[in-house]
Amino acid sequence: MLRLAGSAFIALLTAASAQAQSIGEPLPGRGPAKERPKPARAEPQAARPCPEYGPGFVRVEGSSFCVRAGGSARVDFGKSSQNGYGSSAGALVQLEGRGESGLGPVRTVVRVRGQVDRNLDSGSYQYR
């Protein structure tokens, strides 16, 4: 009986695998798969650097204005002296622009900072 059940299972498995569809093949009873046209790839233009303002500055297309973006992120996990275990996360994003105008040089700085504390003292350690 066990041999008959095993033979039936193998026959069923073989029949099922023979009808399995491969990726990229058309579905049974349907026509061939249609080829989708691929969109033309635009070649990215290299950023033009602004060495007169320092490293990291690139020129805005179509103007004499130069920009630089930067930032940082920090994550802390640890044991607090008062509240047990906790975490802290902080981030800073800075955008800087420089250029020349009719009145002279122009410099713009936008800086955004955020911090989240979850039961972790962010100040210096205090002995009590």
C-alpha cells in the first residue's frame, strides 16, 4: 500500500512539474508575450564644479549660482543613569548657496536640525 501511494505521489509531482510555466514564457492557450518598448535612457550630465567657492560646490544649470548640500546623522543606544535603557537620534541637513549679484557676493545658508530622545539623557554623565 505504501509503495502504491508513493508511486501515485511521484506520478502526480511529475505531471505537475511538466505543466509548470517558466518565467518569460507565454501562458498556455494565449499568444506570445508582447515586447514592451524600453524608454530611451537620458545620459546624465556631469555636475560642473565651482572651485572658486571650495570643495563640494556645483554650478546650477543655466546660472552662475553654486550650491552645496551636506548633513549628518547620529544614533545612540545605551543605559541612562536615571531611566534604564534608551535611545537617541539626531540629524542635521545643511544647504549652502553662493553666487555673484549686481550688489556683490551673495551667500545663503539653510540649516535644519532635529533630535528625538527616548529615555536617554543626552547631556553629560552626572555622578550622584
